[in-house]
Amino acid sequence: MKVRFWGVRGSTPTPTLDNFRYGGNTACVEVRTPQGEILILDCGTGLRVLGKKLLIEFGQQSIRANMFLSHYHWDHIQGIPFFEPLYNPENHFFFHSFPSQGRSVQEVLEGQMSDPYFPVDLSAMRAFRSFTRIDETSLPFRDAVVTTIRLNHPQGCLGFRIECGGKVLVYATDNEPGSPEHDKNVRKLAAGADVLIYDTQYTPIEYVSLRKGWGHSTWREAVNIAQEAQVCQLILFHHDPDHSDTVLDTILGEARKFFPNSVAAWEGLELDLALEEHTKPRDQSERRTGPRQIMHIPLRVLGKRADGTSFEELTTLENLSLRGAFFLLENDPDPADTLEVEFDVSTGKVPGQGLQKVQSQLVRNQPLKLADQTKRGVGVMFR
Ligand SMILES: [Zn+2]
Ligand SMILES: [Zn+2]
């Protein structure tokens, strides 16, 4: 089962330079099963970009996908009118969610395209569409089984558990802790999951002081669930529109102190649940997407090991991207700690040139077998 994040933000899209690294599109996660089933979890603005990618991938072939809507708040449905494959009669889409306020799934979804909210009406959407009412249930989709459960959110919300090829992915966003029934539900849904994607919109302080009753959760509750439900990997999701990249780095650092195998979801993050790395909490497996420049610049890396002792190591940059860098280390850095990377860019000709320091967040740390030895392949995102 492969998973790709197209939108990771909660509430409203936030395209600003402050959150360029994690991304500003709202909730949309694509799941592909080994037999080629496409399952789409929520249709926030990230869905528009997924649509573009599907058009390139499928070309003239017809596209068929099942879309699961956790609920109908804007950040979970706004991508639908902008999902280009819906306008091609050759394609097939199956929407699954719960009826709301006496209206069917179809009626609720059509409402967002009614006059005067959108210039084109539904007759322009010529793909085959079906709308299925689901509640707490378990349904097969070719080689996957999707189980749903109710979460605690204003106007209701569903969490999804996808089981496929012996692996389990759980998507539980827009959930507020504190309701005994729903607290139990989310732990049941997440039990033994390989990957848990969970709502971490607020910091614990924001939640307690300002945001109780708004239907969202914190990294602290995410860690509690991950530990109690014995989850392998935790993905922090539904980032608050006011949380910049720097704030998210801090939240991730806090979560990793309690649950080292935590990742803060970013647009473009890909997971392959068939790979063993998800079962090894010490290894971080994120890969940076986008263009990378191969650049062999001398580096000095300062950080802490998991036992709290400091290290300083000379190495060479392997590649550099807008997001961060990749290099090899003999030391095994602590995922919860910041790494300081010093680039030696002195040419001896320009005064002021020399070591340039960059604070970085560890995103990848895996053993790499080289010809004569094993080193850690370390990826960082710049803070
Ligand atoms: Zn939401
Ligand atoms: Zn919501």
C-alpha cells in the first residue's frame, strides 16, 4: 500500500512563504493498493493537484477511484469542483460519506457547486459518479478493506482504517479528545496500525486556553493514542493555518521526544507500507521531493545522539534542494534534536565567507551499506 499526501493543512488553504516546506493545501491523501485500487481520503484543495497528476499518468485511459469524505467542512471538499478528471465522461468516481441534516451525500456535495457559489453546475461534471451512504461499517474494495468509525467533531466526522496486504493505515483527522465514546473509538480504529495519520491542529497550550470545543486535537493526544494503540509510525496532520514551518518543526520535535517515529505530514510526502522501515521506530524514512543539486561541499554536522551525548562530525554534502540536504554520517543522530549543519563555502577571496551555519530538522536517518562500511544516510529540512 502506497500513500501520498496532496494536502496537509486544516481549516483553510494557506499559500504563504512561511509554510512553503510543509505546504498550504487542505486535506487530501491518496492511497494505492498493490492491485491498483485508488482510494482518496478527503477532497480538500490538494485534490486539484492530484487530479493533474492522474491526467498525466492515465492519459487516454479511464480513471476509477473511490473517494472517502471524513465530513463536509470546506477544507475536506473544496478540491472537488477543481478536480479535472470529474469532467471527463470516461472516468468513474465513487463517493462515500454520511448523510447530513436530512440531505443525502449527493445533495450535500452538490450544494457547494450551486448558484451563486460556482460558475459551472453539476451537469458539466460528466464523469460517472455514485454516492454511497456509509456510517460505522467495514467494506471491501478489491484488495483492501475500509473500516469506518465516528469521531468527535462538530456536525460529525468519520475516521478510516484501511487494511491491505497485512498492513494497516489509519486516517483519523478532525477529532477532539474528551468524549469517552470517541476516545475509545479512535483507539479501536488505530489499534496496531503501521501508520496513524492524526489531527494535531493545536499545541496543547492553544487547545487548553483558546480552542476547546472546536473539534481538533494536539500532538500530545496523538502521542497518547499512538502509544496506547501500539502504532508503528505517527503522522501529524491537519496543520493549523497559523502554524508556520518553524512552529511545525517545534511541534514535531516535541512529539518525537515521546514518540520518536513521528513525522509531520508535508505535501509530497510518500510512504510505502510494504517497506520494512515503517516497523523500525529509530529510522526516519522521509525523502525530499523536487529537484536536487548534487554538490560535494565539505560539511561539519553538530548534533546529539539518542543517549543525549553530543557529536561533531566532518562529512560531505551529497545533494541539496530548496527544502534541505542529504549527507552520510557515522553518528546516529537523535530524531528529536536539531542538527546544526555548517557548510564550508570559503574561497579565500571574499571577506566574510567561510562557515555558513544552518539549523536543520532530521527527516531521514537510515543505515546505508556502502562498499566497505555502513553509514547513516541523513536527510534534513532547513528550519
Ligand atoms: Zn478539517
Ligand atoms: Zn472539520
